[in-house]
Amino acid sequence: MVTVDLHDLNLKPNDVVLDAGCGLGRHLRFLAKYPNLKIFGIDKNTGALREALTSLENMPDAVSKDYLVSEADINRLPFADISFDCVICSEVLEHIPDHETAVKELIRILKPEGTLVLSVPRYYSEKICWLISHDYYNSEGGHIRIYRKKELKEMLMNQGFKCFKINYKHALHMPYWWLKCLVGLNNEENILVKYYKNFLIWDMMRDHWFIRLLEDYLLNPIMGKSIVYYFRRG
């Protein structure tokens, strides 16, 4: 489930790309399909990093083999200034108490002509989860803030960036989280949750053209779970 439209990043051979908060490596695997990139992924979850590395090592269609995943804190990134042509930070900032420091770190390591992509949960869909379930935002590692649409945009504009694209993703995943909030976040045995999860798995495996058309052009603008911002320096 890729959140960032990688074709909008204009990646070139020998570009250096970071996925900050890479998790299980969903974006890393798609980046590896682009030729001659240098790919980095960082996360604080060592178990997820192991799975991300294993998935990269076992990719039959990877064309970029220069990659490194490592444990690191997004508020203290272990990279020199202006090191990366592109920095991706997807579904991370909503978990971080000191999100302004994290954003400054992402800017610090980005080259002057580089692209920064940030995604966070969309305001109204996230607000519904908060209203339904106290556990959704109070559980360990949960979402501690909800961003309004202008908030991240203005934060980056104040740092000299321009937003050249905003879009929405993963509308089909939003009802799944609403259901989980209604029946209990850990209640995986609920029949509605089980059937909807099976549908999402089927959709990810099949990637059917009609479902993609329906989600991308009809559902995402209305109820997309994530909002994605694309920035370059002004």
C-alpha cells in the first residue's frame, strides 16, 4: 500500500532517497524498482526494519541494489546536511510529540533542489476515529495529533518551501478503521472487521483496474484516509 506517487518525484539515476519512518519498507520496495538509486530507510522499530531488509533482499524485480536500513530517531537523524535528493516521511509525524524538530531535521538533510514528501491522516476521517474510540489516540504508539489541511503546508512555507501538489489516498482503508474503532481496536474476530480485512488483502493482491479507478478518482477526494503533500524550496 504505497501512499506516495513516486512518478511525481522525477527521480534520476544516482539520486539519494530517504524514507524516514520506513516501517516494513513499502516505499523502499517501490523505490528499488527505479534504476540506480541510493536508498535509505530509517525507523525506531527494529522488528519492522528486519522485515523491510528481508523484503528488499528477496525482491525479484529490484533494479536498485544500493540500499541501507537502520535504526534511528527522526528527531536526531544520523546524516550530514544536504545529503538527500528526496526525503519521504509517510504517516509518521502524527505519532511524534516534537514534530517541529522532526520537520526541521528532514529539511536539514535535504538538498536545495530536493523534494520533500509528507503524508499524515486526513483531518475529518481521523476526527471520526477519535470521536468513536478513546483507545485510538490513547494507546501506546497511537496518533497524538490531528492535522488540519493548512497546518503542515504553512509550517513548510514558513521554511521557504512551496507545495506543488496535494492529493488523497487510501479511501478504502478508512471504513476498516471506523469499524475497528466501533468494535474495539483489538477485536480482529468481529465478522465485519474480518470480511473487510479480507477484501483489503484481496484488493492489494489483485490491484484490479476498476477498484483503482473507483478509489483514485471518486472515493479518495471525498474520504481518502491520508493527505499527501509534495514540497520543493520556493
